[in-house]
Amino acid sequence: MPELRRDPVVGYWTIISTERSQRPVAPRQRAVSDERECPFCEGHESRTTSEVYAARREGTKPNGPGWDVRTIASKTPILSSDAALDRYGEGLYDLMEGAGHHEIIVESPKHKHDLDELAPAEIEKVVGVWARRILDLAKDPRFKFALLFKNHGVISGQGQDIVRHSRSQLIALPIIPKRVKEELLAAKAHYDRRERCVFCDVLRQETSDRSRIVAENDSFLAFCPFASRAPFEIWILPKRHSPDFGQIASTETPAFASILKDTLSRLRNLLDDPPYNTILHTAPYRHGKKEYWKTLDEDYHWYYQISPRLTRAAGFEWGTGIHINPTPPEEAARLMRETAPEVR
């Protein structure tokens, strides 16, 4: 029988169709022959915008070869770095200038399809650049939140002009998005009731239950959340309580790189390289703490979400906000554990 499951953090509901626990079929990927010439490979630096930042080998110069991870401004930014932070109204409606920052983080100089194709040491450098750029953008008082995300595969957000080079995107916003604020307020409400971080409670529950765990090391836990909204959805949580990804410890970076590679590799091997999105959930910038964020350091906990795109929302989902997941997270985690991560 299907069952309704409530997420313990925000409180959304998911329908788990427990009678349909077979592995879903991933949507077909567009043929590689559709790929155009890659502007992100080493040696093609003149085909992109200028470097914002790069992890470079000693003796090399900006906007040329010799980099390991390269950050560039988006050619088609969602928001403008040059815009002023002006707010105004038109009758009932509130508006503000589209101030923000949009950059692309190219994760390897080699033409690699995704992160799990890189060596652990290479992924460590990527993680280091993610953290550094989030902290760098915090210096701009216009920005309240930075979103790091990744679109992998044709239907996960990429347009028709395909380049299969591993990269992520970072967008700084002058607002805290409603969905982010809902999670922050829900975490605060749990802390106000119980004086505990809800994510730390989830970690304790999952570590005790163990049926939804995908992978684990000394510093991180990867698991399929109890009320997974997508088949094979995975969260990676640090075991050490920390609200800010930008404050990841240097001793934690290798462990995060390792579990990220392990998890993405299992996902690729099990589901034949499915399309997915990844989202980094991290605390907003606190230029001046507002009253309702005063316990944020204690009540929030960053995590990395991986959401395969194996199903599509239809009328019921759009009308109710309730997702239907045909693969119970316990079954998804079992299949993931039984799938060996490919060594690359």
C-alpha cells in the first residue's frame, strides 16, 4: 500500500508508492554526438569570460593554461554584478534591481563528464574552491545568500547547446529565497522546542536505523532521506554540527571528496548515468543578524543534496506540492549499497 511520509525538517509530505519498489528507468540521455566544441578545456581560456578565481599551478598566469579549478563569470548571468541594490514599488507590487553575481566553476582542465571521474585529490581542490568562493562573495554587503548547484544531464536544467564538461554554478542573491527561509525557520522552530539541531537528530536517527544509509566515513553520512521527494534522492551531512559550508575544516575536505565521489559513482553505475541536480544547503550570510537568526549557528546544519531526475511532476504534484516517489528510500539505499563504486 502507498504511504504518506512527513519530512522531519520542513514538514512537507511525500507519497511513497511502496508497491512499486522496482528500479525506475532513467530517461534516455541525448547522444554525445550532439556535443559542441568545449570552451572549458585547458587551452581554450580565450573562449570564456575572464577568470574570477583559479586554483593554479605555480608559475602560471591568469586566463591561460596551468589551472586545476577555474572560476569564470557566466556569459548569460541570471543577475547583474553591476546593478545597484535599489528597491521600489509600483502600487501593490514590490520590485528591486536585479543585483547579484553568477559564476561558473569549471571543475577540471580535462574534458571530464562529471565529478566522480576525477581523482579524490582533484575533487578536494574543487571543494576548496567552492568554499573559498562562497566566503569571498560574503564580503559584498549586497548579498544575503549564495546558492551552489550543479546540473548533470540533458533534462536536469541544461539547454539544447550541450557541453559535457564537469562544472557547477554559484549565484549570489540580494534576498533569501522563500524555500531557503522555510527551511531555516523550520530548523529554528525545532531548536526552540527541543534545544537541539533537527539535522543532528536526523543523523542520530539514520545512524541508529541504518536502513537508508548509502555510504559513511568518519566525518560524513550519505543517506536517502525518509521522505525522499525523488527516487534515489541522497543527502550528505557532516557529522560535526556546522551551519556554514564555507567553514568546512581542512581535515574534513578529503572525507567529503571521498564520500561525494563514492556516492556519485554508485548512482552512475546503478542507474546508467542518470540526469540529476545537486544543491548545497548552507546558511545565509549574516552581515547584521536579525532577531530570528540569532540561534542559526546552533539550529542549522549544512548538507549536500543529490536529486536524480527519473520522474516528472504532473498535475497532482503541481496542484498539491506533494511529490510521488515510486522507489522507497530504504530500497533505493539497499540498491546503492549493493552497487560497487567504479574506480576511475
